[in-house]
Amino acid sequence: MPFKSSAVKRPSLDRKIKGLDPKDVGVILTRLTIDRRIPPVTQFFKGGTSQGKARFDEFIKGRLCRYAKNRNQPQTDDISHMSPYLHFGHLSPLYLALQMKGVDKGSLEAREAYLEELIMRRELAINFVNYTLNYDSYACIPQWAIKTLAQHQKDRREYIYSRIQLENAETHDEYWNAAMREMKLTGFMHNYMRMYWGKKMLEWSRTPEQAFQTMLAINNQYFLDGRDPNSYASVSWVFGLHDRAWFERPVFGKIRYMAASGLERKCDIRDYVKKVEALAKRV
């Protein structure tokens, strides 16, 4: 069935807000207390419903057929990039799901994979935030995870980086540095690299609590979809949320581990580094 539009009952554009004109975006922005060191990323993402619809239509017609195979391949662009548009309410998940119904049946595996991410995993994150009062603190992770990380808190760490070093992508790991640069350049990071990015911050911080605080702060500062239920759940996933205990190892305890060698086995990670280098030239 087609997506039914409904008229806005109380339009806001003709209203005054404490003496401000909502149509005069420039004036409003100058009066906001925001970190102006972080530049706009409009060369990569433009907001608005029409922009989101055009981008999703492009994904369906050109890349959805490869989504099931390549969604964990960060060197490709076979993903929808819809998370910023969902976060700001420019598009609804219902609209995206209904658009999938018009795709030919030859893409059934890809459609099912995408809808599982859009509906099941997204709702899992929303429920986590809705029913967890401290969803933005280290205390929200499972008790088994808190226990195992505490047992390994004094383990020797080969590398320890400050928040400034991390934000400046000044680590020994070129794959991680590329992921951090993608975040700062575009306000976005491929989800597979986002997992690796988080796991390494846990490994390179003095304590897991510090890692959680730093990760969440950087996440909310640079990502267009930061401060979203999916973002909070993703950060906590790094520390064991919605996961199980794995083989015990230093620093991580029984928390799932990710290594650079795993990236090299599972994707063309060096091509991803080249992709980010190309993005930097567009700025």
C-alpha cells in the first residue's frame, strides 16, 4: 500500500520563538552555543526529505542488489546512508520499508537483510534506550561485562592514546586512522569500521570507563547520527551489550575482540584507506 501523507496540524515556520524568526536560519545559528571547530559536511550529506528520498532511490536502483553481499565491506558504498535522515526525522523507517516492496523479487536476500537492520536492530536499540535509564553511562552494560573488564583493568596495554590523539587520528593503526578521518570528513562511518573503531578505543584507553566516556563523546560530537538510540546501543555493544561472552584475553576479558588482521581477511581494507584518502581530496 502507498505511504499516506498527512498535513502538519501546527506549522512552525510562521511562529516566533523568543524573538527569532524560524525562517532566518543564519541568525539562529549565530546565537547557538555550538562547537564551531567542527565544519559542515554538506559536500557529503545534504539534509531534507527530498535529499533523503533521492539518495534512497539511488541506493535501491543501483546498490541494493549488492547489499547482502557487501554490507560489511567498507571499501564499497553498497549501503543506504540513511541513518542521518532517520535520526533527524527527514524520512521515516515506514517510508523506507514500503519502498522496498516495489523492488523486484530477484533482490529478496538483499531486501530481507536491509529490513532486518532497519526494523529489528533499530527497534532493539530504541527499546534499549527507552527502558534503560542510564543508557549513556558505563553502568548500562551487562554485569558480566563489567565484571570481566574489571578483572582485566590493570592488564598491560601496548598503546594508550589521549582523546586529542584519537580525534586527530594520530595512532599507529592506519586502518583506524582512516575510519576516524571518514568520521570527521563526512559525519559518517561505515558500520563495519565503526565496530573496529570502538573496539580499539577500548583497547587503547587506560580504563574501560574512560574508553566509554571518550567513545561516546567523540561519537556524539562528529557523527550526524550521534545522540541516536542506535549510536548509544552501538557504543555499549563494544562493551558487551546485546552480545555474549567470548574467549578470555588480556584487556578485553571475555568481551568480543577485533583485530587488524581480521579486517585484512574479511575485506579489502587497504582499498578502504584509499577511499578515505579520496574523500579528503573533496574537502
